[in-house]
Amino acid sequence: MKILSVAGENVPTGKGGSPADTFDRSEVTYQVGNETKTLTLTYVRYFASMLAEQGKYDQEAGGVPVNRIAGVLFLEQNPNVKESRHYISDADQFLQLFEGFSVEDFRAKYSALTLA
């Protein structure tokens, strides 16, 4: 598997949505053999703050937005995933993606990608 590109975005709030209904999306385009695939991971935006609060990763200090990292970590930990769209609403599941995470290692491994 080869990661070709990574993108991240803040998902616009829907009509009548409360501030609690804010989500981020991480999109990873990758190649397996001759096939190009795209994986989309949507999660509650607050989870990025939880990462910083728990000392796992602070995107302000690390310089790489969480929405550029989360999809790649999900794909690395689930390389045989069949579905292309995923949603994480459980904080523990999201925090698990960042167990042992090092932004320096991530930058070195994916130096060819635009991460910031």
C-alpha cells in the first residue's frame, strides 16, 4: 500500500445543528497494486482537543492538523478495510488511533505528502 495524498477538512454544520454537531473529515488516497482507492474518516471535531488534553498529540504544537493524520492512522491500523467511508463517534476508539503516535516519525514516513 502506498499513500498518494492526504486531505483534511472541517465539515460544515448542517441546518439547525448545534455547535456540538461539528465534525472533521480526513481523506486518504492510496494505491494497492494497480488500484487507486480513497478512504474517508469522519469524526467528532472535539476529539482533536481530547488528544491534546491527554498528551497524545497537540496539533498546534505539532504543526500537522489532526484531520491530515487520522485517516492515515486508521488505514495503517486497518489495511484490509473494505469500506471506503468510516465514522468514529466513540472517543476511546479515536484516541486508540494515536497510541504511540509520534509526529516526527509521521513526518519522516510521509515526507513526500503535503501535511500542513
